[in-house]
Amino acid sequence: MYRTLVARRAALLRPATLARPAAVLKPAFGRMYSDSRSEGSVATSQGFGKREKAQEDLFIREQEKQKLTKLREAMQKQREELAALEAQHDELAQKIVEEGDKSK
């Protein structure tokens, strides 16, 4: 009898949907499954794909910058070596010209 009084009082105080016995109530949080792969799938969502592509592009750009830097350093080193060889050539050519003038 006490339970029925409590239930009646609760029914008056709460909305009708909450006044039902607990056995009739459906769980509020149940598992929800989607039929389509695009909904709820992180790996196939467009935002994830765009972000991943942007990160890959950034990584590739950084790699290419490093390669270009190494190539520029190698080119500068080659230019310095070429300049040194040209200087040696000019010195030797000058000596040959001077020796040729002395022999005349």
C-alpha cells in the first residue's frame, strides 16, 4: 500500500513518461549503429582525410626544403672549388706567358 501511495504521488509530481514503472522505461543511452560507413567512421570522414593530406603535404614540403638546402650547399661548395681551380689555371697561364716572354 505504501508503494502505491508513493507511485501515485510521484505520478502527480513528475510528467507521465517518468511515472511509469522502471520495467517499462527504455534505457536512455543505448548502442547506436549506423548503416552507412560515412557516418561515425573517423577514418573515412572528409575532415579527417583533408587533415591527413595536409599533414602529409607539410611533411613532404619540409623534406623537399631539406633536400634543396643540401643541394644549394653542394652547389656553393662546387662553385668555390671551381673558382679555386680557375685561379690556379690563371696563375699557371700567367707563368707560361711570362716564361714564354723570357725565352724570346
